Amino acid sequence: MIRFTDEHVAQWREDGFCVIDDFFSSEEITPLVADFESLYPAQPEDAREPVYMDPEADDYAVARRSQFRNIHSLPYDGGIELNMISLHPALIRFAQALLGVDDVLCYQSHTWAKFTGQTDYEQDFHCDFHNHTLTVPSDDHASRTVDFILYLTDVTEQNGALRYVTKQDVVKALGRSALAAYTDEEQERLRRYEKKVEVPAGGILAHGIDTMHRGANLLEPGGRRFTMTVGYKAAGNDNIQYHVWQTGADKDWGKIINQASPEQLTVLGFPPPGDKFWSLRTLKLTQRRWPELDMSTYFSAASTEL
Ligand SMILES: O=C(O)CCC(=O)C(=O)O
Ligand SMILES: [Fe+2]
């Protein structure tokens, strides 16, 4: 199954964004939706009309944070499919192609469920780099990030389609390339160029931490939008961080590690088979830590050295 093309790669590098409507099949998405429904049951009040908060209100900053309810990070309290989707070989392949490198790491994976009326999801145009790096986004695409948004439910303007402005259009709108738009006038100029990510369930958006975009309110009564955010970077790019997987050591990582291929483990930070890390001692201890993991590839890749 061909899920992406060279044109998508070129578009991501030039525009900052590319949208693919049918990246995942409905068979791949359906079990994830069922898990979201139990993780994030719709509340009776979610059928209300959209909420618009008052930016002048004293508690505006606190209220804004309620946009980020209904977010969990890997590993998830759900099935194998939900836990493995961020490491889908096609996503790994796509990240490698976009960044133009062979070795990639998955550095971010979280869910997000939004419901009409639960809060005001409107955002200003922004770039996401502040909580991924202490510096700024790179000039070089290999040192950029690929941030995928996986859409598990159909998305239209009525249920919170992300709005974005391509890199070229940011220059047209503002007369400069930009990582921020500081004034209402600049925000308004960007809005004239905005596009919407309207995709069916199974679609994905690839963008990065250097792209101008904004979240938008859900308008449809009883509407919902289920997404996952999955970030990849080139291995060795220490300028970029988000999750530290080890800090969730008390979570059920077995759900992932027991199923994962060596490639999938490598994108989570396991040294690859044959790496000098794998001595007889580290092999045996890792096998003891994860007794259900098939480590035969690791043992055989190391056997000449042991
Ligand atoms: O959920 C969306 O469509 C965009 C949200 C967003 O850009 C953000 O929270 O940084
Ligand atoms: Fe954002």
C-alpha cells in the first residue's frame, strides 16, 4: 500500500504542511475510536453550543488551559492498536522520507479529544516550538521535526478543522517569514491566507514546530474530534525533546514492547540489534526485564561478539 509520495515530501519541505486523506484504513482506525470513546466519554453538556471565552476576563489564562483536557501520552490505557499506531511502519517510513534521514526517533505521542461546548478551542496563529526546544526551529529539514496529527474522526470546519498558513503565504501575509504574529492586525492578515485541514477519519497532517497554524472551535452540536499527535525527529537531535518515555516507567510499557519489532523499539530509543550496548549481560538483563519480548534478533546480531 502506497501511503505517501515524493510530492508529499516536497510539499512538506516547501509549504511546511502536507495533508493525506487516506493514510490509515478504517480497519486501522476503528479500534482506536472505540478506545477513545471509553477514555473520553462525551459529557451531557458537550452537546451545547460552542463556547467563546472572554479574552479580557481575569481567569482567561486558566480557562484556556481547559483546551488541553482529554490528553494522555504513550503508553495508553487502551488496546494494542492504540498503543502501536504511533510506531506504525508507514509513519516511520514517512518521517524518514520527510527528514531525509535513516535513523529517526519517536519523541512525542499523545491523544486529544475535543467536544463541542466543552471549552473555547479558538487559538491565535502560532508555531509549536516553545515546548519542543529551548532554541528555535532549525533551518535544515533534517533537523526539523515531523509532527503528525492523526485524525480518527471525520473533520470539517464544523468540528474544529485546524487552520494553517503555508510558509510562502506567511511571507505574502506578513512580508517576512515568521515564527509568531504579535498583533491583531498580523493575525488578521494571516487569516486571509488560511487553509483548513478537512479530512476524513484516517487522514493525517504532517507539519512541524516551525509552521503557522491555529486550533479552532467545534461548532457542530454534539460534535467531537478525536486526534493523536505523533512527533518524530532525527536520531541524535538533542535540540528537540518532548516526552521522556522512561518517566512513565510505572505504566504498562509491556503492551508496546512485547509486540514491537526491533525497528519500532529503536524509534523509542532501544539500541538497535548489533549495537555495542548489547553485551551478554545487557541482553540477559533486558530479556529478564521484558520476558515476553522476542529478543532473538538482538541475541543473534550480537552472538559473534559474545
Ligand atoms: O488541535 C488543533 O487543531 C490545533 C491545536 C494547536 O495548534 C495547539 O494546541 O498547539
Ligand atoms: Fe499548535
